[in-house]
Amino acid sequence: MSSAEKLCLSLISNCKTLRNLKQIHALAYKSGLDSNPLIAGKLLLVCAVQISDSIDYARRLLIHNPNRDVFMYNTLIRGDSPNNSINSFIHMLRQSDNPPDSFSFAFVLKAAANLRCLRSGFQLHCQAMVRGLHTHLFVGTTMVSMYAECGVVEFAWKVFVEIPEPNVVAWNAIITAYFRGNDVSGADKVFGLMPFRNLTTWNVMLAGYAKAGELERAKGLFLQMTSRDDVSWSTMIVGFAHNGCFDEALQVFRELVASGNRPNEVSLTGVLSACAQAGAFEFGIVLHAFIEKVGLVWITSVNNALLDTYSKCGNVFMARLVFEGMPGKKSIVSWTSMIAGFAMQGYGEEAIKLFHEMEESGTRPDGITFISVLYACSHAGLVEQGHELFSKMTGIYDIEPTIEHYGCMVDLYGRAGQLHKAYNFVVQMPVPPNAVIWRTLLGACSFFGDIELAEQVNKRLSELDPDNSGDRVLLSNIYAFAGKWKDVAVVRRSMAEKNMKKIPGWSMIEVDKVMYSFVARDKRNEITEEAYNKLSEIMLKLKVEDGYIPEVGSVLLHDIEEEEKEDTVSKHSEKLAVSFGMARLCKGSTIRIVKNLRVCKDCHSFIKSISKVCGLDIVVRDRSRFHSFKEGCCSCRDYW
């Protein structure tokens, strides 16, 4: 190899930008080295695979090269978009002097898998068979993954059994295929048949169980593992968090730290996600200190997760501190998360101000950003500002509104009591409204007691989702508030006939970094007994000192005594959680509750009264927003 060739190859290897690559290409052309297969191949490889946004130049390099070979075609197939990869493969087939090899098929099968195009997969399978490559280990394994992505596990298995000597990678691929097809028992059988396993095998099984919600099986497998890596720990933490087992996710993280292993980006974001969903504020603070101690504050995704945790735990001040302290240029996720944090707290003006700061910073908002800022307008009653932002989406940023954006607008008008404006907006939407849109409007009708409009909306909703119990409950509430008990009975009878049940409400509270969950009318135990005893004490105190009277209008049974109705509303899960917090937490501590449903009117009044009489700060996150209670007032200004 000449010194000129060595120099050229060295320059190509260290090239980082397309501009520099073009200069090196010009040098090679001037030196007559552009026709050298090694130089040309290396140029194409760097351009197609290593430098971003340079694939068009890579295509031109291939087209204008008179000595194209298989390596060059494979490089372009590997680095191009899925559709273009398949087109390059077709072009390669037509060049009889450059027949595809095993790498060609592996790369193009991956493209078909990414497209989930079964037709292309079938054609590629046939082409591989014609060339005798369908049983090749590399090709066969990729083909197994392709059929898995396309949702035909039986074909994946047929390909797998034709591989003469499958290695552990092939075995892992077929296990993954069964999990992709939601066939957990099939994956179990393959796992039992494996002649050898590696750590990846165990991690594949863990991830499959977690995704399928088989957490006990995942936990059992995890305990059997003789060695674990970052993926093992992260899979368990994320698996528990995504399936709502927040306390278990936090416990696994504790075990990870105690084992002497250093948490990575995935495990940290996973455990922060668990904290965010459970409202585990105290544990979030501990994690924040840990992240700073081990020097991981430079990771953008970890900062975003930390910001989200503080926001969803009801401390927007701490979230803002994290946001302001982020190193480097803030990502769109960071801006959107902070806007969403303000939105959940009802700080509409602050959310809009931050949105404008984002625009001024040069970061272009996307559809998710607009959902967050419209949500902020909705929960703060900023109707005009919301309308202006919705118009800005299409007028300035050319973002086509999705059903979620239309839903935000319906919610905006509905929460402001502009029910008929919301209804007219829905019927004039350019896309067909879904059940969520109608349900949003039905909820607003329930809140403002518009029976006539509610019946119209319910009729539309029943056509789309006839079996949803939540819609019937909302309609029953409206009838109950109006004293139309015959209509309540009809709705409840139809629910009973269809075996519909109301979703049970639960509330969670963190005490000494441990999560406690309460469900209305659940079986009594030592914890719930403590909560009930404290609740009875509080109820008496509020009646005497603040004149609190339970609001029983939402109790749908009209033929029971008022005392029984009071007993029904007094057992709501958020009341139990607040009472437990008052019994266990130190005086002066903020009580933080997370609830899966919307807080009812009576519980809202009850907690306002507690904050006034007992001088407590209480934060409740329901499925819609945050309610921060202090001195007898709520941050939502009774607008929720």
C-alpha cells in the first residue's frame, strides 16, 4: 500500500463531517485513488453509516462508481432507510455480476422487519432459498426476527428449525419472537429446550415476562440468576414501574445500590419514573442527591426524569431548579416537561410564558408541546389564550392537529362552562370525534349539571362505546344531582344487566419512603384500621370547628338514609390516605396523595376544611391535575 493510500484511509477514518468527507473525496479523485476499491468502499462506509445526514451523498458515491461490488451495495443497504434499503437490494439483484451474499440478506431482512412488511419478507425469504442462504446462521436468525416483527411466530419457528446448528443468538431470537407474539408459554418451552444460555437469554426472559405483566415469574427468574448486569437490574425496575408496582421498583433499586453496582441511565430513569407515578417525593429527593453524588447530572435523560418526578410529586419549584440547572442546550423534552409541570399545577400563565421562552431560545415546539400548553390553558381557564395557541399550531408551525389537540380544546371550553360552544366545536371537527372527546364533554356536562346536553352527548358516546361503565356513572351523577331518581335507576339497571362495574378508586401516600395504598371499602387490616380511627376523629373535629357537612349528592342510592350516604362518602380512598398521613407524619410535614380517579366534590371540600382547621399543606394529584390545599383554599380555585 502506497503512502498516499495510507494517508487517504487515515483521513477517512478520522472524518466527522460531510464537508470534510467531500474534501477527502476531492483529494482522492485528484490523486486517482477514487477508483481504488478499498478507498471507495471506505468512503461509502463512513458516509452511509458513521456521518449523519449524508446518506444522499453515499447513494451518489455508489451510482457514480463504475466498479461497484457487493461490499458497497451492502454498506448502502445497511445505512439507508428501510424502503431505500429494499430498493437498493432490488437494484443489486438486477446487476448479475454482483449477486447478494449473506450480509446482503441480513441487512435487507432487517429493513423489512423495521417496516413490518410481511410481503417483502416473504419475497426475501424466497430469494434466500433460491441462493441456498435461508439456512445460513446469520440470515436465518435475522429472518426469525423479521417474522416476529411481522407478527407470524409460526413462520419464525419454521425458519428456526431449519438452521442446522443454531447458536445462542438464534435461540434468543426465537424466544423474543414468542414474546412478541404474546405467547409466554411458547417462550417458556423454548427456554426449557435451550442447550446453552447466556446472560442475554436470561435478560430476554426477564423483559418478556415484565412486558407481559408476569411480574412474579420475572421476580422468580431474577432470583435464580447467578449473575446480573445493568440490563437485568434495569429490566426489573422498569418492569415494576410500568406495571404500577412502584414500591417493588423502589425496593429493587435499593437492592441494586446495596449490591455495589452503579446504577446506569436506564435504571435511574426507571426508578425516577416509579417515583413520579407513585408521588414518592421523599425518595425522589434521595435519588437527586445520589445522582449529584455519583456525578450523573450531565445526562439529559436523567435530568428530564428528575424534573418529571418533582413535577408529578407536586413540587414545581424543585422541578424548575432542575430545569434551570441543566447543562448545555435544553432539549424539547426538557421544555415540554417543564411546561407540563406548570400545567398540572394549574399555573397557566407560567406555562405560556415558558412556552414563549422556548420559542425565543430557537427550540421549535412539536405536537406534544402544544398538548401540554393547551392543557395548561384548560386547567387555568385561559380560554382566549388557548384559542390563540391552537391557531398558532397550524398558522405558524404548520402542525396538523391530532385528536389529542382537539380534545384539549373541548376540555378548555367544557371546563369554562361553555358547553354548547364545546359541543359545536366537536360536531365541526375535521376528524371524527372518538369516545374520549365525547366523554370529556360528558364530564363537563356532569360538573355543570346540563342534563339536556348530557343526554345528547351520551347518545353519541353510546354509539361509539356502548359498554363503558364510566360513562353511565357520569350520567347517573347528573340525574342524581337533579333528583331524577327514576332515570338513575334506569341507568344503574342497564349497568347491572351488562355486568358493568365502576372502577375502584385508590389513593397512595408516602410515609418514611414507603408507599401505602388505600382502596375504598377494602378489607380492614392494621394499616386501614389506623386510618379509619384517625378519620373518625378528624370528621368530628371538622364538623364542630368548621361546620363541615358531607356532600352526599353524588351518592346514587336515593332510597337510603342520609347517615348511610355520609358513611359512603366518608370511606373514599383519599380521605383514608390523608387521615393516615396525619396519623403518621410529623407535624408540619406536607401530605402528598396520588389518586387514580378524579377527586370528588365532597373530598375536595373535606381536604380544604382540614387545611384550614389543622393548618396543614396537602397536595393531591388526581388523574386530571394537582390540588394544593392551604389555609382552606385550593390552587385549582374550585376549577377542576
